[in-house]
Amino acid sequence: MKNEVVIEDYAPDTATNDTIVYGPCHIGEAFSSLKDTIFEEQGIDCAFASSEEGVAYIFSGNKCAKWFYAPDDSSDDEIRDGPMPIAEMFPFLKRTMFEKGVDAALESSGPYEAYLFKGKYYARINYNPENKDHRRTNISTIHDYWPCLRNTTYENGFDGAFGYQIYRGCNQSRVEAYLFKKDSYARIVFTPGSTTNEQLKWSKRIKQGWPNLGRILPRTNRRLVAN
């Protein structure tokens, strides 16, 4: 959240057994590779996990980076590419609303695929670094592609997201994800490329579903540098 980070065991299959594993603390204190960068100073707006083990793409304003976050609790985290403008990292996002910033993002079930969200719009992208001909699906609205979010608070956008379960297979390709907006969150299931197999499993207050996380919210983020 902004320039702070917390590791949360969110206990997805139980009602209220979440646990704070680490934090909250400032990003630069948790990840040495992000110290004295825009990500420590301005915070991280969103991120999505890459198909490469331990790698994520992180966004702050109109900048992004390819980042190895050392998931085994080592101190070997490092920025592998960037920070650089979003349109430089992802040329196919030039002249779209996403080159100026991304509100939320999450990993898809396809190799090197992800979803980006900004306001009421989303884009499904393919960012394979070995493929010079980067491609993306047409940008569309959340309302058109995500029927399970119609007439909910998430229809016009949300503040954050992450994939909880990624299922890949010949006959099934499915994603379970959490969406966040203000003090609420939702758990959804969807099949990338389809609008017929999605489900809004629930939507509730963060403090209701994750009481331990609720105890440290809201955050003041006093060290955050104003734009």
C-alpha cells in the first residue's frame, strides 16, 4: 500500500484466520533493491507476477520495472530491467491510457499474459520478451468483459488485485483472484478469453474477512512523497 509493504497469510479457505507474517514496513527496508528508487519514494501502484520464477513487473506512476523479488527470503532481490517509462517496457501500450499509469494488474493463466486495469477499462496483454511482435487484445471495459462485476462497486475500476490460484491445462485454464476497492474486497473466478465461466464468489469488507489486516488499516503513509 503506497510506500509500505506487509506479508499477509490471508487463509483463503477459512473465514477469519488471517495472520500478518511480516511488517508493515517501508518498501526500501524490506527490499534493498528498491531503496532510493521511485518505488520506495512514490510507492508501488500495482504489480503482476511473471511467468519467470520469482519475477514480477511493478508500476509506479508512468514508470515500471522488471524485478526479481527473491521469494525464498534471501537478500538477492534485484531490479533486472528499468525503472523506465511503461511505453518503453511495453511498446504496444504507447498511445493508450495505460502508458500514463496502471491502477491494478494480475497474472493470467497463459504464458507471459497479464491483465491491466485503469478506471473502467482493462487490457489483456502478451509480453513475451522473446517475441518482438508484442501483441495485446483490444482494450475494453470491465462491464463488457466481466459480467460478474456488473452492477457492483468494481464495475468502474478497483485499486488493486492479485491472482490467488492459476490453473493451467489442456482442457481448463482458470484464474482465481482478489480485487480491492477502498475498504472492500472480492474473490472472483474466471476463464481468460471467456465471459461465460466467471463467478463472483463473494464481496465483503477487508476488516470483516481479514481482521488482522483490518487492525493495521488505514495507513497514514507519512513518508510518501507527494507528486
